[in-house]
Amino acid sequence: MLQITAQSRILLAIQSIDFRTGIDGISALCRQTLSQDPMSGVLFVFRNRLKTMIRVLCYDGQGFWLCTKRLSSGRFKWWPNQANSPINPIDHRQLYTLIYNGDPASAKFGSDWKPLTI
């Protein structure tokens, strides 16, 4: 099972990709375009050109996960727009907000949980 935790490293690809591309093609994009190792355990998040679907690619040590979310109506409202970098790191809370078609850039999150010191 794919788990997204506070320790998960998550990278958003800025440019859209062709969703006809499968796991091998997206892995090649990670290596060549993003200069990242797709087998590192990082969650790579991509969107299609129409902004109606996102895909998450992740390697769990045994194989790849390729998860897709397609909106039943509308388009994803938020996506980073950086000309200087092909990727944008986000945290787990921002990914959950994005999955539910929110705006992670303007969402207000509580502080991370920390154990009490006695």
C-alpha cells in the first residue's frame, strides 16, 4: 500500500506530460528531464495538459506504483509555475490538498506534531 507520511519526499513536475505514457516512460522522464532517480522512494506528481488528471509515481522497494486521479468535472486550480526549475518540492499536507483540488499555496496548515517535553 502506498503511504504518504510527513517524512515522504514529494516532487511536483512543473510541465505537463502525456498520460498515454506508462511507468517506464514516466520513469525515463524522472531520470532525463527531472534528473532524479525514480527508484529512490520519492513520490513524483505529474499533471496532464488539460489539468483534469494527476498521476503519482512511486517505487516501494519491490515495484512501481502509478496512481491516477481524474476529476469528474472541472480542472485542477493550482499548479506551480516556475521557469527556473523543472520540479517543485511539496510536503504531504500540500499533496493531500492538491489531490482534493485545493490550493496548497494559500492553505493554512497547523504546525507539525511534536512530542511534549517533560
